[in-house]
Amino acid sequence: MLRYDTRGDASWLTLDRPEKKNALHLDGWYELHEGLERAADESRVAVLTGVEDVFCAGDDISLIDDAETAADVEELTDSLYDVLFGIESLDVPVIAAVNGLAYGGGCELVAACDLAVAVEDATFALPETKIGAYPPYVVERVAETVGKKRLMELALTGDPIGAETAADWGLVNRVVSADQLTESVTQFVESIAASPRRSTALTKQNATIGAASPGTRERIRGSFQQIRADDDCRAATRRFFER
């Protein structure tokens, strides 16, 4: 599911599940969390990307459909929380190298990263409401980045936006051709690594201070419990599998 390799001052974490468009099942979220923690110990920067022409299609939808009990919901939401909000608490910057489609949790991963570089044909979407769910991280954190109206457009319609629009909205920093993606990310890595580790860590820490308030985890868990108890939401999830 996850490939880990070190290139200079960066640890590259590559989502490698092409048959599922790099969608993350429960073990995948756990593996990603562990990989990011390892990168923080071993490198100056963590880089997150995907294989082929997909960054990440988000959750494996079976995760949501299988969440029947309160314990299931807690396990699901905690796995998402530990990665998405955990990125903010890492000492090292995390860069999203967006090599293609970034939907659902994949779009949330891009939003959670400190920097993002996207290829020209990358697309971004939050289709969770269409399958009877909701995007917890962006609802909590991204309005301050893209603005509430733009967030609502993404989260309520589920319609995709292109890379240039994502850059205009502040979701990504740069848009480059596919053959320039690695070079552009490496430029960021080299610039960051030229500064003292403590300086970059404190800069990130103070830029994201208060990111996860004490009640955030419980609020997300409670929202998912309501979703899984709602007949319309459960029906929307089932329709996804009937396509």
C-alpha cells in the first residue's frame, strides 16, 4: 500500500494501490500515519504522492459501509484524524506531490499538507455527501484557506475543480507539467533543508497552533455516528456499490 524511500533530505511516501486508485483502507491509514512519523524522525521533509496518474481517491468506501457499531465508527474516524490532523503536529513540513486525481480523503490530504505541487491535469473533489458521508478535515480547517463559500461549493456539490482553480483558491502552491513535478518538489525540499531544523519546526508549529481543538476528535466521531444511523445516508453509500 505504501512505499517509503529516502531521497536526499526528504522521505517520499508513495501510495501504491493502483487497482483502487490509491484509496486508503483502514490499514492504509495506519500505515500512512506510521510512515509520516518515521519521516519526521529520519528526514527534514516528508513528501506524499501516488502511483500512476492518481494521487489518492480517498477512503476505500467499504470502510464507511462496514462501520456498523460505535466502535467501528471510532476506529474509522480516529484513523482519519491521526493522519489528517497529525500532519499539522509533525515537526517537519509535509509536501503533497499531486500527480493526478485527488478526491475525498485524497483532497483532504492535499489540504492538510503544508505545501502542495500539482500537475496540470490534476483534479480535486469532495464527493463525500453524495455517498452519505462528509469531509471532516476540510470542514474543520479549510474554510480559512479557501474561504467559506468556496469550501461549501466543494463540499456540498462534490463537483471537481482543476489544478489552476485549486491554485487560485490556495489549495496548492504551484501547478507544473508532469515531467516537472519531482523537480519542483525537490526545489521546495532543498530550500527548506537549507534552514535550521528548529527554525522550520517552530515556524510550522506557530502557523498551525490550535489546529485541533480538544473537542475536534469527538465532534468528528459524533458526526459520523449520526451519518451511519441515518437511513438516507446509508442508502447513498449502498448506491455507490450498485453502480
